[in-house]
Amino acid sequence: QVQLVESGGGLVQPGGSLRLSCASSGSIFSIWTMGWYRQAPGKQRDLVATITSGGFTNYADSVKGRFTISRDNAKNTMYLQMNSLKPEDTAVYYCNADVQTGWNIRTYWGQGTQVTVSS
């Protein structure tokens, strides 16, 4: 079994910064693409950023230039550095990962971490 656990969420003032982490554990052979998604109350879950195993990144237009996704393959951990936060960034942030266990590749999700941007 594979588990993804997010951490680092919290309350921050507009213009502030937070760093989210997503730690993967379990019977992992390899982790392919990883990503961060967010869901605000009453809205659908949207892509924030993705990163491939080779380090190629993709960002939603709304976070380009403010957020940076990264990963440490040796630790099976992904990060999201969020700077210049805005109230509209308030949401539950979820990580996901395409994990290979043996011959199978499956997408796993974390439980989410709340990010609130408010003065």
C-alpha cells in the first residue's frame, strides 16, 4: 500500500509565503509524475502544478511566477513553495502521484492540507 501525506498548510497574510510538503511511503518501486491540486469551497478541484520524474514542470497560469514545485526523488517527497499569496489561493491543497508498485502504475492522492490567506 502507498500513502501520501501533505503538511505545511496554515493561515498566512496576503503577500506571505508557505511551503507545502508531500511525503510518499509504502511499497514504492518508482514515482513518475507528481502534482499539486487545490479545491476551494464550492468549486472543482483544479491543477496547480505538476513535475515529472525528470524534473519538467507545468503550472496553472494563476500561480506562474509565484509558486515553485520541486521534488526530492531520494526522499520520495514533493514540495510547493508558495510566495506572494493572495486570498484567492485559499483552498485545500492535495498532492497526487503516479506510483509504480511492481508492474502496476496507479494514481494516489493525499488527504489534503488547508491553506488560508487572510488578513
